[in-house]
Amino acid sequence: MTVTTRFAPSPTGFLHIGGARTALFCWLYARRHGGRFVLRIEDTDLERSTPEAINAILEGMSWLGLDYDDGPFYQTQRFERYAEVLEKMLADGTAYRCYCSKERLESLRADQQARKVKPRYDGCCRELNKPPVDATESPVIRFKQPLEGHTVVEDTVKGTVAFDNAELDDLIIARGDGSPTYNFVVVVDDMDMQVSHVIRGDDHLNNAARQANILKALGVNPPIYAHVPMILDEAGKKLSKRTGAASVMDYRDAGYLPEAVINYLVRLGWAHGDQEVFSLDEMVEHFDISDINHSASSLNPSKLEWLNQQYLMTLPRAHVARHLARHLGDLGIDPALGEGPNLEAIVEAQAPRSKTLVEMADSSRFFYEAPEVYDDKAARKHLLGSEAVISALLSALTAVSDWQAATIHEAVMGVAEAQSVKLGKVAQPIRVAVAGGPVSPPIDVTLELLGQAATLVRLESARQWAIEHAEA
């Protein structure tokens, strides 16, 4: 058997974190077993499905690197196939037309509720051979659910789950206008696409029995099901947009690397020993749906920040630099203009002190643009009264012929010794002068990246600032 999994989002919004985890689990399982990963767009909700949402899903999948082998398939392009299967089921007697009016169904439901009976269709039209003489509405088509016994779903995550067939009423599989319903089109798609494993959220567990019975009626063995527990917010409550059900692309915009998000997602409900950081190859090697946790997982933003920093420090510098460029662009900086240091060198210097790419870009801005103003507290502490130190630095750094970190370090140390002050009394004025504040990478690395000309210009500006404010 070829393992075939599918990710089947409805394009009514962005690709959120829960959907992305489902897609990842499906992708990993298919990749581990040399199988197929299918992308299916379930767009039969014509009122809510939008091209923008489809693009958001495709963009999110692309950013995460979840490539699919087949698709994307669109359910709205398969209506002829659904109609064909509906006709076959009607001919085989596994489905029937129901002519019950809305008024009758509402009355039936009200009576059942009054008797505290679970609302369900009573099978009024189940054995009709022709339309009733008083039929006034276009009939729906219902599936003939088994009336007795149990439908057993062997779920890889939940275990054996039995459903009483008496509780599964004859669900509508096509509306009066002929349009097919969700539970029906999913079955036909899974059958035609030869899906072997359905990995999805456990909110679909109740659908599994209905879908399995329709597949059996079509003479097809149901796929292996794996219903994954939901993701909760930090407080252990159901996710909402406000508490974390954000678009995957929001994580990109917040400065996270796709590798970090993938690693974070896989650990929301799956583990391999005590290992926390996984390469993609390690995930593929170790992932198994039988190891998915049986209980819900909660978001942990601090864990995502920690993971992101690990990847900032360990991924190839060129790879991180490519992602960093986008965030510098958001600040109005075009690193391709050559007006600043090499991006890979920026990553090397800033990764140990950055949790996100947004943070890295913001703290690296001074390499490309001279600070318009100084941090007031830092300037008053480190620039005022440092005119002599800055003048000595200007002389010493002007004399450096080989602008490298080692020679810069020697020059700065020489000024500290000549001025009889500790290194911090020299390094901090430099930081404020060149970066605008008291924080930067090691001062020799910072100045090497900034370049000699820009360093001297900014030191002179700081010296003038100190003179002007001392006189004030």
C-alpha cells in the first residue's frame, strides 16, 4: 500500500497555526513512508471561500516548505464527479431522495426536543419508490445509514471508538439545488485520491463514522484515521485569534524562521525522547502518528523564541541573511545597495543576542543609517565628559591602516591605557556614538562591520554633541 495523506483546508481564512500543524503531520508521515502528500482545497462553501484565502493557504505552505505531490485540487471543479457518484448510490439503493418539507422537519425536531430525544431524521422517505403526491420542494438526497449495530473506528491516536448506528441519522449528502455536502464530497475525494491515512483535528472524530459508512457503501475500505487533539492557548483555553490562532504568515512577519516554526509545530503534540531541536531530516526519520500525544498541547511563546534563536545561531549564515533582508526592507533599508556591511557578517555578530529577525533587523539598523538622535540617558552617561576620550579615539582609529577587529581592539585598548580608564569608559562612548545607544555587538566587531569612514564620522558627531551639551 502506498501511503497517501492529504491536507484539506477550507479557504475561508488564513492558514492558522492549527491547520499548519495538521499539514506538517500529514507531510511528515508521507515523507517518512515514501508516500504522497495531497493538497485539496475544500471550497464548496461558495459564500465564504475567497481567492485571497486560497492564496494565503498556498503562501503559508510555501513559506513552511511543505511541498505537495498532487494538487491543489479544488472541490468546485469536481461537481460532475460528485453527481456521478450520487446517481450510482441512488441506483444502488444506498441513498434516497427525501421530500420532507422544512415545516415537517422543524416540527419533528421540536417534538423530539420536547421529549428530550436526540434530534435526528426519522427516515420518513427512506423506503419511498416515488415522490409523494403532495411534494412541493426539490428533494434532498440522504445516505441510508445502517440502522443497527455499531460503526467502529480504529483511530491511531484515540484508539478504538464505537458509534451506535442508531445515533447516526440519515445525513443529507446533496441539497435541494443538487450541491453536494461536506461529508459526501470528502468521502468521494478520499476514495478517488486513494487516501490511505486521514490525519486531522479531533473535532472531526464524529464525522469519521459517517464517512466510513459512506465509503463502505461505495465498496471502499475506509482510510486509517488519526484524530489529533487541539492546540490550546497559554491559559489552557481554546485558541482564538486574540490568543494565538494567528496566520502562519504572522509568525513570519514577527521575525521567526520557517525552520523554527516547523520545529515548534511538531513539538505541539509529538515527542521523540527529550529532544527539542530537530532538523527536518530528523523529523522525517522519527515521526510516527502512533507517537502523537493523546491530550491537547498548549502554546508556549517563550519556547518558540528559544527555538528561533537556536536556528538563528546554527543555520547557514546565508540562509538567515536571506530572511533578514526582508525585515531590513520593512525598515526601508535595501541591503543590496552596498551601503552597509555584508548581511552574513551581520548575522554572525547579532544572532547570539537576537531572538527574532525583527529584533535583529532593528538592532542592526545603525550599520546602514547613522542614528538621528542618541538615547538620552546613555548619551548623558557616556558622552558628556568624554570629549578627551573621543578625541583620543579619533586620532588612534584614524591611524589604523588595517581595519580589522584585532587591530581595532589594540587601538581602543591603547586609548584606555593612555587615558588611565577601564575599557568600558572607552567602549561605551563608542557604542553610543556609532549605534545611538548602549548596546551593540563587541566593539571591535561593531567597528569592523561599520567601516573606518563611518566610524570616524560618527565619533566626530558625538564629540561635537558632547561639547555642545557640556557648554549648555
